[in-house]
Amino acid sequence: MEIKVVTEDILGINTPAIIIGLYEDSKELDSVAKILDEAMGGAISQLRNDQEIKGSSGEFTLIHTLGRIPAQRILVSGLGRKNNFDLNTVRALMGNASRYLRAKGILSFCTTAYGIESGILKPVGCGQAIAEGAILGTYQFHNYRTNKENQGNTEEITIVSRESDLSGSLEIGVRQGEMIANGVALSRDMSNTPANDLTPSKMAEIATTVAREGNLDITILDRSNMEKLGMGALLGVARGSHQPPKLIALEYKGDPDRPKHVLGLIGKGVTFDTGGISLKPALNMENMKGDMTGGSSVIGAMKAISALKPKINVTGVVPTTENMPGGDAQRPGDIVRAMNNKTIEVINTDAEGRLILSDAMVYAVRKLGVSHMVDIATLTGAIIVSLGSVRIGVFGNNQEWIDQVVRTGNDGGERMWSFPMDDDYGEQLKSTFADMMNVGGKEAGSITAAKFLSEFTEGVPWVHLDIAGSYRMSVDKGWHVKGSSGGPVRTLINLALADSF
């Protein structure tokens, strides 16, 4: 897909379609819509007055121009209520509109720079949102289809700016949006790939390619390295699988003058989760190929960060393994020792994500010097009960850092909700035989999982993102499509770009 910015008279552009937007609660047309309406003999305003165009979010009306202007069609898109208009509106609009036109075989079109002339949006942000929405909204994963006919995708998008002095900023935003969307697409590709192909070794191979292309430092630990470091929690999970576990560390050193100022991104990378000896039900188990979406989020974010080159140090750590039953698999009742020397009684082998994250978090701080940490994991079914697929559950040990992550996620449309972390919840993890259990019973399952992880933060500000409800999409909507959402890649990137900790 090519996205370009031009400064031209929109009435002179020869294109299969022009996208414009109308608000639900304002009958007044913006300047571009007025120009097109006049050229069309008032057709747009007539349809609006007749209530055939309402301007509600997600509404599309395709008008054929019949030769009145060089453009063959005008797609009138609903923007919803004006006071709700923001960058997420633009991002969602571009995803929905691009798919709508693609379904009609229209793979090239023109759009306006929404919200810039009114001053509601800044041009860099608008350009970025247009690119992200269009690229991610038309994402397709067809790697395993034999018949690949009729799978065309959007080829060219032209953004028309009426003000030449804003074109440069729009262009910058578009290029940033492309880099970010490419990172999300990589995460989606990995998460959508079946586990017979996406093994821990394959994740390490992909990370190696990202490191080479982005000039990142990379370290990959194998089983023997983990044994020397005392990573008994991670190794315990890996025992049931013949696929060797890996721990991947990617380092972007964008601010060498502040070597102790390091953002750490830790992603759960269970490439397939059967539950182990505590076997999951067969229904929907195929979706457990996506139990590594926390890890793919980190790798995708590191790809984009290396391209964007912010002045900050970012380290991504991905512990990756399968969780399988087998003759040597970890059993309920086993006790393992984590890298920080704490012992864990394994009550449920299906609570494996917190085990592999515990060693990865300690490693990130002790060996890689992480100063602020975010872990991302498809961790608990309980978060789905609490938040469904709409929001990401947020937990942490530092309110200022929690607020920063939540604000960044919400601003970017990856909506989040913060949960309490009272000490009382930790009481549920007490073990008779070890320092702690890996589960705390049926009550407050997402919180007790986070309380478990809080024992491995090594005293640095930490936030845990539980994405078990949001890592998969069941419908096409906005910039999301069916299948993997890619996880909160854009939030991780925006945290790095903001560098506000």
C-alpha cells in the first residue's frame, strides 16, 4: 500500500473514490464537503436533509458522480458526534472505509485530512491515524490458503491537504503510522500463525531478523543458560514439550547518555498452551496458539521502535515455550525455584504464564538494567469475565507509572482499566510448603495473578497488562480485523516515544 500526501484542488483529482466525513449532530458541511456538494448540485446536502445520511459512526453512503467531477464516486462517512471526534475516530474511519471500498473492488482512493482545518487535530497525528487505520483495517492473513484469488488489497491512498504548509507534517505522520502499523502487523502475523510452525525457536528466529534489520542487540538464552541462571519457574513449564524453550532479549540503545534509564517490555511467549497436566477443555483450544501474543507484541514494538529511533533505551524480553503434557511434564504439587530464589508450589499447571514471566522479569532487571517495566500477557480467563474483549486489565506497584500507561493506552484507542492491588489479595497465594502458590483460588483471579507477578519486580516501577480478553477479535471493526489484534503494540511504542517516566 502506498500512501501519499498532495496539495491539489480536490475537484481536479481523478480517482475511483473520495472519502469525506459528516458529523451526526451538525448539519453544516466542512469546506471540502461543501465544495463537492456544490459540484454535485447539492446532492450531499439533499441526502442529509432527507435523513438518508445521518452521520452516525460506521455509516457509509456511496454516491456516484456520473461525470460531474473527475472522481468517480464520493463515499460519505459518518463521524459520529462532534464532541467525541478524535484521532481514534479517524483511525476507525479509515479502517472501516478501506474495507468497505475493498469489498466493492475499489483499491485506490482519496481522502481528506480530517480535523486539521478546524484545529481539532494536529497534522502529524492525523497523518499517523490515517496510515494506521488503513493499513491495520485492511490487514489480511492468508499464508495458509491454497486459493489466493480475489484477495486484492488497497493499493494507493492519496491524502489531499488544502494547505501546503501542513503537507510536510502530514507526511511525517504518515511515515510514522506506517512504521507503527508494520510493527502491529508483525505481531498479528506471529499470533495468527499455527503452533506447528510458530515454535519457540521460530520466535527466536523472527526476533533475530528484527534485530538485524533494526540494528538491535540480541541475546537468546537456551535451556543450559537458564539452568545456570536458576530459572526454575520457566524451565518447569517447558518440561512437557520436546520444543526447546528460549528467552529472547532485544535491546534498543537510543540514549546511551542515560544507561540506567531503560524501559523494559516483557511479553509472555507460550506458543501453545494445552494447560499441561491441568489440561484445558478441547473447546476453543485452537485459540491457544495465540498465547504468545504478549511476546509478539514486544517483538512487534521493538521492530517499530528501531525504525522510529526515539531517544530512549528500550529492552524487550520474551520468555517462550510450549505448555504441554508429557512423561516429564510439570505436575500439580511440584515446587520450583525462580531466579530470585523464591520457591513456588505449582497448584495448577495451566497457570504457567506467570511462571515464565517471573524469571523473565527478574532477568530483565538484574541482567539488563531495566528501570521501568511493563509486562504483557494473555494471563487469566478471569479478565475476560471482568472486561470482555473491550478493555485491557491493568495492575501495578506504582500509581504514577500505572496512570501513565493507562493514559497512553486510552489515548491510542487501546482501552484500559486499572484494578486494585490490596495486600489482602496476596494472602490467597500463601503456601504450606513453599514461599507461595502459583494460583490463589477462584476469587479475584486476575488480581491474584498480578499479585504473584509483583513478587518478581525487583523493586522497579512495574505495570502488568492482562490481554487475555483483547488479544483476539471476533469481528472486523475499525482498525481491528478478525483474528489477532496484535496486542497493545501501539501503546508500547507510544510509551517509548513519550519517554515521560
